Amino acid sequence: MRWQLPLFYLLQNLNATTSIYEEALRRYTEKIAAASTEDMVLNMGPQHPSTHGVLRLELITDGEIVKEVIPHIGYLHRCFEKHAESLTYQQTIPFTDRLDYLASMNNSHIWVMGVEKMLGIDKEIPKRIEYIRVLVCELNRIASHLIAIGTYGIDIGAFTPFLWCFRDREHIMGMLEWASGSRMLYNYIWVGGLFYDLPVGFEERCREFIDYFKPKMVELNGLLTNNEIFIKRTANVGVLPMDVAINYGCSGPMLRGSGLKWDLRRIDGYSVYPELEFDVPIGKGEMGALGDCWDRYKVRVEEIEQSVHIVEQCLDRLQKELKRTPDFDPRAKMPKKLVPKPQDYYVRGEGAKGELGFYFMHQKNEEGRDTEIPFRVKSRGPSFCNLSVLPAISKNVMIADLIAIIGSIDFVLGEVDR
């Protein structure tokens, strides 16, 4: 128990943390001191629009050339892990929505899968609930990628794709609000079930959106993906070799853009993804070097197309063999008390930005009784690992190219700082 941990253990962890901080501070001081008299130290952020949130980048520049990038994070720290130690598993779900708040359905889905595994009820979840979960998660993935593509275009100077992407994303947000009652922070996927069944007519409205959206992606490709200026700004810029991506713990489109076909929906086969057909897009170096900014952008565009295909398959199942019945209760399998056995468990899943994971430590309380509150929860945010590779791929680039590299990472500061 946290109140029974030996003092030497606490001091050991404190000393380790202090030494890591001192080492980082020493390296930072050396970098700044090593800058020549001709170099300039510039701050990009934390209020810069191209840093996509409250991120401060300290640049050591020689004219227009960036010699070193030093990220400073922590401006959006909101104590997620401490909250998780003070609340029950069910009560923490709204806080998971605030990690990657652009794809919060995926966050709660992964959290809920881990709790259901610890409770041993993961095999009892009805198929209709599983397909609804995948449906809303893939819709949310499309919405997240539309923001990544739209804001990336405006970072580089293309204004129209930004407006188009937000226009189409608005349809998805309207549908998810219809299902959950909220536009961004849904609290829809619960342990053992759902907040509520899909509204009557949701499947039909969703299919209308898919029919509307497919031609829009063709238009977007013609306007941005194959645009000569956009290609020149992104091809051969910010090249991330596969071995560097692996060593830094990159995942999601960042890793797949470097050519590795690694998608946890396929690798781990969780939920009903093994029953669905979809491809895993990877970077191929079509316009420049393998793993450049254009490859990462193209992976997200192709993932939207694959998510559309998954949504269509879910709708087919939900409108046929898994169609709604009057006696269907999405909360029927929800346990009255969420009390797992004492254990350590790690769950992971493919979020919109990459591998999102939660490490649970569950123990009895101070009286030795069962409790619904975890002893410790550690969150593994993909944006944190993906952002950490920025200094490695931004050496000796132009400041304008640094903007292109930052946009191609597609991070969310709520997930970086937690």
C-alpha cells in the first residue's frame, strides 16, 4: 500500500528522479553554453500557433538554419495519474477523454478494455456493444485525422483544405454528440457496456455521411495531397528512419510513415477488429525519402479511407444480424462494483496518434479490504514519445521546414503533459 512503502524505497525513487533532473539540466546548460556568439537562441511558443498547443521550443539558430531544438513541456499538466489514484475506474473515464481530446472515444475504449480484462468480463461483452464501440472510435479517428490534415495545410500556407476538413469534421462531431450528448469529451464507452444505445436512425444518418464524405476525400487529394507546392514543402523534409523511430518509441502514423506495418488493431487483434477487413497504410517514399513529412501525411490520408471502410462494415453488421431489439440493454453487463483482484496489468490500443497504454496496479486498501480505486495508474501517451524524436529529425533544417516537421508529428499537448 502507498502508506506502507518502506522509506528507503521512497528515498531511492526520489534520488533517482533528482539525478535524472540534474542530468537533464546539465545537458541543457551545456547546449546553451556551446552556442557560438553568432548563434541566436529563439523561443517558438508556448503561444505560437504552429506549435499546436502550449509547447515551447527553444531554438539555437544560425541565421535561418536550426542547429538545435530543445522542447519544454509541462504547460498543460492536469494530474491525470493522480486523479486515477483517487477515483474509481468508472469515475476516471471522463478524465481519459481529456488526454487526446481530439480522439477521446479511443482513450475511453482502451481504458475500459483494460478494466474489463482485470475483472474477467471481457469475453461477456455483447457483439452489438463491441461493434458500436469500434464504430464510434473509427468515426473519432477520422475526425482526429481531419484536424491533423487541415491544420497541417494551414501551417504550410494552404487555407482552403483547413476549411474543408473542419466542415467535414463537423458532421462527425454532430453524430457523436447525438449519440453521447457531448461534442468532444464523450464519456460514452463504460466498463461493461455503453452510456446508451445508438439513437434511432443513427446508422442511416452515418451511412449518408459516408456516401457524402467519400467524394470529398478525392477532392482533398486533388487539392492538397498532389499539390506541387505542398509536395516541395514536405518531401525530403524531416526524414525519420525506421530504426530511429523504433528506438524513440514512436508509434501510429509516425512509425508507419517510416515503412513499418505496425498497427495494434492488427498486432493485438482486440475488440472485433479481427473480424473486420482493412489495410495498414505505410510510407513508401513516393515523393521523396522514406519517412519524410509527406509520407506521414499520406499515411493519415489513407488511414481515413481505411476507417471509412471499417465504419461501413460496422454499419452492415449493426443493421443486419446485430440490429437493435426492444429488449437490448447496453448496461446489462455493467458490474455493480468494479473490484478487480490485486494485480498489475498493462493494456494498449491503437489511438489516433499511436499506441496509448495504461499500466494498472491494483491492491487492497489500508484495512486489507477490496477497493474500487487503483493503487497506481501509469499512462503511456503516444504524443509524448512521438514528440521526443523532434530534436533528432530537426537538425540543420530551415525554420520554415521546422514548422512542416512539427505539423507532421500531429501531437496533442493534453496527451504529452497529462
